[in-house]
Amino acid sequence: MSMATMNSALWRSNHNQEYVLALHGKLNPADADWDQYCGLVAKTVSPQTLKGLTITLGAGPNAKQRSTITTIHKEFGVAPDSIGAVVTDSALVRGVITALTWAGIVRKIRAFPLRDLNAGFTYVGVDEAEHAHLIVLLTTLGEKIDDGNPMLALRQHAKA
């Protein structure tokens, strides 16, 4: 049995906005986990308005995985100016974000430190009334990651 390195889901807000959610632990995504994420992007109902929210302890896709998601974005019509937020304290992940931006995969992607989850929510347009519900969903997703739940780290930052 392989270790879960990430978990992902599609979420539709009360305003019918579709989001692809991704949580990463400390290890870069296993191919099976990344394939699940890519499958969600391919299944989106509204690729032109899809938004992304990622929370990571420092892991991120490798070059092959970034290439795969680039292809999927193009094939399924995800807009290059889609909005995405990555919540992390990792300088390495911030570098990957820069690379994805330069590649034109997502031009409006922005990083936020773990302590600023709500700022990430606001950036991608999550209504404040839905923050609590989304935190519960993200926490549940994070519980299935074997190498670190980013939502637990986020809570520890909030207590500090």
C-alpha cells in the first residue's frame, strides 16, 4: 500500500463557483495522487472559471507532473488567467509558483503564508460566510495525507 502524499477535491461554493482543492504534505506527490488531482481538473464543469486553492507543507509537483497539468489545462480549456492561491511557508514552493506563472499555466497565482489562510480564501473569491465550511472540508482532506496534514500545521501557526 502506498503512502498518500496529497489529497484533492472539487468544491462548488454557494455562488456556484468551482474550485479545485489540493493539500500536500512534506513529500512531493506520488504519481497516483497527482493523477487523481489531474482527473478532477479534467472533470470540472466550468474550466474557464475554475479557481484553485492549494495548502502545502512544502511539497509540490515535479517537472513531469507540472507538464501533465499544463497539458490538461490546455486540453480542457482552463483559462490561463485563472486565479489560484497557494498557502505555504516554503520558499521552494514559491519558486515553483514562479515557474508555473512563467510557463503561463496560471498567471494569477499567488502565495500566502500558512498564517494567512483567510487571505488566500479572499484572493480566490471564497465568500467569508463559507470560510468555516471550507476549513472543515480541507481538514478532512488533510487527514488522509500520511506524511503531514497541512491543516494541523496551520492550526499550530494560529495558536502561536
